[in-house]
Amino acid sequence: MNKKLFGLVPFIILNLLIIVLLVWFVRPSWTIGGDGFGYYSYFRSAFFDHNLDFKNEYLEFDRVWNNHATERLTPIGKIANLYSVGPSIMWSPFLLAAHYLPIGQSDSQTNLYNLSGFGWPYDQAIFVATAIFLLLGLIFTYLSLRQYFSDKIVFLSVTAIWLLSPLYFYLIYEPSMSHVLSFFAVSGMILFYLQDDLRIRRKYFLVGLFLGLALLIRWQNLVFIIIPILGLIFNQKRFLKEMIICLLTTVIVFAPQLLAWKYLYGSWLALPQGAEFFNLWPQNLGNFFFSGNHGLFFWQPLLLLAILAFIFSFRKKDPKNWLLFLLASAAVIYINASVTDWMGGRSFGARRMDGVLIFFAIGLAVIFDWTALNRSRIVKLTVSLIFIVGIGWNILLGISVARNIIPLDQEITINQLASGQYKTFNELINRK
């Protein structure tokens, strides 16, 4: 009964149902804008214009959003694109379906831009694609954690992690951002890294494939190379061939970005944000964790419990891999605390932590496992209430942000956060 109730199929059904209910309840309106415009422009320019000249796209972006994107040029005089090519590649089958199916020809009134390739069918296609990749990422995380915990614990912790984190917002409200896709790719890499029953070369081919995909989506995901490389060194006496397979596969999968940089910037490697974007010293570490300006634990405080549980449990489960996971997490935190834009612009919490959410899920599983073993009903009830309220709080927070009740472009206080949540809650229960 336990396996039937908490197995993989019920897990998929429940999370799909949660997605449908959230969309039905909040009724988001999707528009390709902000960072999502940069990601999508690769597909739009390549498919409709047969080039990577973003001038017509960014002229429209500047007109609609009163921006100045066309003023940013590359060293060889082309319109710069600060974003990665990976999301467009992953969305492309869904976008092509939206274009060629009858619905792709029907809805011009929702197009903010005076260009084809925008509007309702393309917005919907991106959401559907992103939702599918979220479900796949959750499945990968589920299968990874099941190596250490029971089905029931994994079921609860993986369902909770995306609803307690910024990931929920970047599916429901901002599906054209890269964060859900990044979570999917890193989770896939971790899953295959943990598969010791695979032939070792096949295993590291798959690890390299998902690592390359993670890098193609978000360049900062390069830090996850720590896991397979050190894992090979720690666990294998002979590892040169496997390392070459992993790294070569990573580079091949990442090749579209290298080609795009070569075309746009005249160099195989580029830092589109500029060298001044990154500092060697993580001077914003405290702010990154606790600032009202999208601090990780200020906006999603239960993630603090998850990461602490993960840290203090590493000796009890799988010490070598736990250590590698901690090193990768520390590297992600270091990068995010070292960039000038440490708050992530108009971010819903610390959105750039998408890649390490699988490790936060491990922390949640540790908490739920301890709770299940505890004989006290009061403890079980208290922990359950804390996380139920936490999920409700995070969903309400996303709604508050979407309604501009809580601003995303400035630092907020605890009082602003609480009063904004209260106002949103009142609006929801009193709406007709």
C-alpha cells in the first residue's frame, strides 16, 4: 500500500495536478519579456529571419519596454545577446509545433511586438515545454533521492522543494526564464552520476551530456563539473578515459553556445556581461543570504532548515558524494555572492540557486525522515504544519509579487513582506 500510494506514478500525477491547479487558480498571463526575451530571441531570429542579427527583435523590445538593448554592441559591432542559447534549443520542438499547428496562425491580438513569432501560441508553447522539463527534473530528483530514502519521504520532499523555492514562480509566472530548465539539467546530471550499476563509460557519457546541457542553459553551471571530476579521482584508480568521455561530451553539447559567441563576439569564449560583472571576493555573501533584496533565506526561510539538515547529515548517508555536493553548492553560492548583480535584478528570491535545489531536497528528506522516526505526535504535527504553512506562504508570495503588492525592484522589510502577504490573502478570500 505504501509503495502504491507514494510511488513514482502517483508522484507524477500529483505534481501535474498541482501545476494545473496553480495555473487555474492564479490565471497568469505569459509574455516573453525581460531575460526571457534574450533567451527566446535565438529561436525567433534563427527560425523567422534565418540569422542571429537581433536588431529587429531588440528594437521592438526597446519600444515596448522603454529599454536601450540595441545600444549594447559586441566588440565586432553586432547587437549583443547577454543570454544563453540553451533555452531556445530546448523549447524549439514545442515552438515549432505551436507555429505549424492551426493555433499558431490564429492569435495576433495578444502580440505586443510588431513581429511574427510572438503572441499567445508561442507563450503557451514555452509554458508547456517548461512544465514538462520541470516534471522531468522532479522525476530525476525523485529517482536520485530514492537511493537514500523511502518512497514516502522522497515523495514528500521532492514535491515540497519546488513549491518552497523560487522554482514555482519561474514555472507559473515566468516560464520563459531559464531556471526550471537549469534545475532539470543539473538534476539529470546528478541522477546519472549516482547510477553505479551503469557501465562506467556510459555513465560518464550521460553525465557529460547533462552537464553540457546545464552549461548550455546557464553558464554558471560549469561549477558542477566538480562532482564528476572529483568523483572519478576519489573513486576510480584509472579514470583518464572516463574523464575524457565526460569532458568531450560536455564540450560537444555546449558547442552551439561557442558558435553563437564566435558569430556575435568574434571569440569562441565570451563574458557578455563584461569583466566588471564578477569580483573574486564574495563581498555580498551576507546580503545574498539574508537581505530583503531577494536574499535566499529572507524570501524562502524554510530553505535554511533544508540546507542545514543537508550539511549536518553528510556523514550518515554517503560522505564522499555529500562532500562533493557541498563543494558544488558552496561554489554556486560563491559565484552568486561575487557578482555585482548579486540580488538577481527583479528576482523572486535567490533565483540563481536553481541548480542546487536537488541538494535542498535532500535536506528536506533528512528532516522528513527524522520526523517519521520520531514517536512524538506533537513533533510530527508541528513539522507538518510548518511546511504546509511554508508552501502556502511561498505561493501567496508569488501572487503578491505578480500583483505588484510586494515590489521586486527594491529591498523590502519584514513588515512590508507581512503586510503585503496579508493584503493579498484578503484580496483572494474576498474576490467574487
